[in-house]
Amino acid sequence: MSVDADIILGMLKKLSKAGIDLSSYAAEDAIETLLESWKAALGDGVGLQGLVSDIDGVIEHLQDFRNQIVTIYPEALPR
């Protein structure tokens, strides 16, 4: 990994906000996982656009999961 990639990943890691609720912990875990895989991707020349696309993909998967839960358990919808 190049020095630039180390700097970029260090800066991105600082953007992760720690919280006290479950969703904050889950987001922090997802960010850690993405940053780990991005080390290699940046080294292979993948641009930041590809990295942002990965975030969009994670959000899409979570939305699909949410929709499936609500389909099975409509009472789970927040009021």
C-alpha cells in the first residue's frame, strides 16, 4: 500500500463516528471492514469512486434486509 493510501485511509477512519447505540456500533464495524478491503483496492489502483460504490452497496443490502423484515413482520415498522 502506498503512503497516499495510508493517509487516505487514516483520514477516512477519522470520519467514523462512535456512538452508544447498536446502529452506531454496526456502522463502525461495517466501516472497519470496508477500510480493510480498501487497503488492497487502493493499492491495486481502484479509485475513490469504487470505494464510495461499496458504501452504496452496503446501504442497498441493509435496505433490502429491512424491507424483507417488514414484509414478514409488518408490526416491526417504526411508528
